[in-house]
Amino acid sequence: MPDVRLASPQGKWILLTTVLGSSMAMLDSTVVNVALPRIGRDLDANLSALQWTVNAYMVTLAGLILLGGALGDRFGRRKVFVVGVVWFALASLLCGIAPNAGVLIAARALQGVGGALLTPGSLALIQASFHPDDRGRAVGLWSGFGGIGAAVGPFVGGWLVDGPGWRWVFLLNVPLALVCVPVALRHVPESGDQQAHGRFDVLGAVLGALALALVTYALIEAGEGGLVVVVSAVAGLGAAVAFVVVERRRPDSMMPPDIFASRQFTAVNLVTLCVYAALGGFFFLAALQLQVVVGYSALAAGTALLPTTVLMLLLSARSGELADRIGPRIPLTVGPLLCAAGMLLMLRVGPGASYVADVLPALVVLGLGLVTLVAPLTATVLGSVSVVRAGLASGINNAAARAAGLMAVAALPLLAGMGEEAYREPAAFDTAFDKAMGWCAGSLVVGAMIAAAVVRRPPPDCKRPECLRHGGVTAPPLEGEPVRKRLG
């Protein structure tokens, strides 16, 4: 049984290590959007290259995150976590010195592989290391510090872009890794799952990532047309079908289809797809809108987006408590509708927009919507399957959210009629941004309708997730494997 106490020196070192590791991945998923206009100008990149700068990372992260957790269980969570941190740092270094958009995109894909190794491991290390009496508080601190990192990420990113330059958004990960790795090797005990056995579902992971990559390519390049786009779309759908077939036949699949036999689990994941598709598209385009159309600097744009994550950080715990009392149906219906209202308020953000009168109200309403839905969504996912599959259910939900976000980044410019040079033409971008917000709001309304029609109160023994103070906007909190023991 793990016996490290939180108040001990070793406990503090473990907490520092996991916060540093998870912050690397979380910061990278939030600050890059702020740097996109400067990246495009410096590397002479068109809009599709900026889309790939975001999506190359998300494709490998979403496709491999479940496999990353399984590798940690089998070979040692500390070992895989450290490999992930080193991998992530080296890929970040390559991003920081990339001479052109092609190299940057390839490096971002490599970053996603590192993120898939370290993201599940950071929470799993806490769960496996601390004494049961301290575990809840340790996870709460980890979640809170991670939320703070998510909140200040866009601000730090904007400061770096306007100051030393956008390359430091990536290079900053290198010194963080130089601190994280030695501390992990010295102070974090190794742990694993003694019951982990069987083969890894490498084929399933590869097929899933390949399907995402090919469909994403087809959506991004659809405006250009041509045979290559059609072939990519067909091949992507074929890979998706093959993924489903493989998962149905493998006894040790990473996404066993029978988990979707739970109507509630399926419904909540559909809500997740709708919500995080809208959020992924919004945060990709909002950072561009504030800089390209309104005329903000990168620092001002990053700072402008702070209210959303601050509200989540401050109020998520109370939202979880409210959902415990009234059930998840109302929060999962009202939350997306509030988010949709916030995105429609963004239609007022155009040339000469006032931050206080136009931008801030939209972000506050959006933030209140996220506060309302994120904690109940995660708790409902955990409560909709048997307790022995809670960790798997959370991982699937997290991967679904990331996949939804990357598809939105690929599809929204196409749906909104953005040309390759749109981000260099403020008037054209403003018009397309308004159309995109309509699509995002529509996706959220669909999510609210699904929740209202299908979601019901989980069993009485369902517990709220420990990761309540959550500030991330790219995916719901990821619960670790030992959640199963806590819920049991």
C-alpha cells in the first residue's frame, strides 16, 4: 500500500514533479493558439498550416493517450512518465528551432506522443504514491495548481510572443523538463499494475490516430478539392471502420465496445463531443479574432481570455456539489446553453470592440457555462459504468473531447468559408468568425438537447471526481486508474 504522506519532504517533491509534468502539456495546449498569428507571419504559413500546428499535436495525443496509460501500468508509471517528459521536451526544442511550417507541424505531432505518455502518468503517480488518507488532498492540490497553470498559460504565452518571441512558447518546456526529470528519478517511487497482462492494443491505437489524421487532412484541404482529398477522406473512414472492427475482436482492446452498452455513458460522450468540438473551435478562432480583427497584441489577447479559466478554477467545486444534490441532467443541459449564449455574444466582438462591454460579458457567460457542466460531466461518466471501469471510462471521455476539438479546428474554417489567407484579411476573417460562432453555438445546443433527453441521475454510490478545481478548456479532467478503488 502506498504510504508517502503529503506533509513529508518526499510528498512535496512528488507533488512538484507531477505538477511540472502535467503543466507542460496543459500549457502547450492553451498558449499555442495565442502565438498562431505571429507563427504564420514569421514562417509565411497559410491558414491550413496554422490548423495543422494545433491539430498535429491533438491527433497523436488523442489517438495514443489510452495506450500511454496502459504502458505506465505495465512498465512502471514513473518510467513512462519520465520518458514522456523527455520526449515532450525534445519535441518542444524541435518546435522552437523549426525553420519552416513543415518541421513545426512534424515536431508538434511528436509533442503529442510525449503528451500521451506523461498526461495519464502525472495523476496516476499521485494516486499510486500517497497514503490513502492524503490522496484526496494531494489530487486536489495537483488539480488546483494545474488549473492555475491553465489560467495563466495564455497570459504567459502572450508575454513570450510579444517579448522574446513565439519560439519561447515551446523552448520554455526544456528548463521545466530539466527540473522535473531529476526530481522524479530521485524522489518519486516506481509503481505499476501487477495485474496488467496481455498484449498492448498497438494496432487499435495506430488505426485510431490514422483515422483522425486522414479525416483531419481531408477537412483542412477540402477547400482545395482534388483526388488526394477524396482519397484521404475515404481512407480515413476506412481506418475508422477498421478501428471499430479491431476493438470488437481484440480481448484486450483499449476501447472495448461493450462499455458503450451503457446508454448513459454513450449519451454523456455524445454531449462531450458536442461541447468540446465547440470549445476547440472557439479557442482556436477567438485568439485569432482578438489579434487579427480587434487589433490586440498577443499579450492582450492571452490576458483577455483569462476570465473563463479563472471562473472554472474558483467555482467548479461548488458546481460539483450542486450537481450532487440535483443530479447531472439540469447542469448538463443548462451548461451548454450558457456556453452557446457566450459564443453568440462574441458576435459583438469586431473592429473597435470594447473589452468591458463586448469581450468580457461573452467570456463570463462562457465561463459560467463551463463551470456548470465540467464537474458534473466527469462525475456522470464515472458513475455510468461499473466501478472497475471508471479509469477506462474517464480516459475514453478525455480522448473523445480532444478528438472533437481537433475535428472542429479542421472543419470550422471550411464551414465558415475561411480562405487560406483569411487571417491576414481582418474584414474577411471577421465575417467568417461570426459564421463559425453560429456553428459552435449550434453544436452546444445539440449537446444540451441530448443531455435533456437521455442523461439521468447516476446510482447513489457515484462519487464526485477528485479533479474539481480544473482550469483546462481542451478536455475534461482525467481521472486515474486508482479512482476505481476510491469509488469501490
